Amino acid sequence: MSDEILKFDFSSFHRMADRLGVAAKQLPYALSRALNESAFASRSAIIQEWPSHVKAKNPAFIGWALGVEKSNKHNLRVAITDARSQGRGHLFLHATGGTKSSRGRLAIPSLNVRRGRTGVVSGQRPKNLRRSFRRGDVVYAVTGRGKRKKLKLMYTLKTGAQIKKDMPFFEIFRETMTREMQQRAPKAMLEAMKTAIRK
């Protein structure tokens, strides 16, 4: 997925630390902790929203695909990425809309293809279709026997398919990160100051 950049201004925390005479070393650690906790909360929010926006064959896929690149006191940057999936699921296109391309051809199901809760039922997938054949860029299934024999259009083969924007990844990230940082950063700052004062 492409980066959705959200920046936070930490200058007020630096001024507070300077006034209290603490946390030159504690502040980056505290802010890193707040960023990491907020990023994991944002990841959880995205995973929770996924099923209500996208009909996926494997509901557990999104939890497996999304990971968090954590910050540290030297690098106050976090990211939620789908690097683990290596492009599987076309998550960026679900966020923006666009064309899904393929090295081979994509089988686009017709209205004759039966679907279940998690997508096309197993017996109706192209490799499992009985009494089917391909003619050009179209896959047909033969139904009935004798005089009742008919052809049903099952799949059209294409090099690309449109994916509509159906999952607000970026919007959830912005909203959740902002809310969580507003709550977590001050708490982390206070804990860091208490630690510094005790020392």
C-alpha cells in the first residue's frame, strides 16, 4: 500500500519538558511508546472494519496481511504496511479504486456462478467446474442432457478487472491515530516525567 502520511507536532511536549527541567532523554522514548500503541490500535480498527466493507474468501487474511513498523526513540515514525502479503489482496486498490492486473488472465464470474458467504462456492470455481470448456476468452458449462442440454456462460477471461474503492483504510488510520495519540501521548509524557523525577 502507498503511504498515508500523518504528522504530529511534538513541540508542545518539548516545551513542557524544558519548563519542568526533565526528559531530554525520556521524551523520545515516551513519544515512541505512544506512537506504537496508537499504531497497533489503528491496525485493530482497520481489521475490525474490513469484513463490513469487503467480501473476502478468507476473513483472517487482513489480520495476517497487515503489520506495524514500530518506532523507536531515534526514529519517531510508525507505519501500517501490507509488505507481508506482497501485493496479495490488492489492498491499495481497495483503498483508492483502480484496475487489478494479472500476468495471466483473471476469471470474472458471471451471474450464473453461485456464491456463498465467502465468495464463489468451491464447485463453481474455474478449475472445479464439471462439463465446462473454454472458447476464446469465455468459459461455458454444459447443463442438462439430450434435448435439454444448454450452455451457461460462467466466466469471462480478462487481463484486468476493476476494483472499486470500498475500504476506507486511510480514513480509519487518520481518525484512529489522531484520537489515540491525543489520549496516549500526554499519559506517556507524564509517566516519563515521573520516572525522570524519581531518578
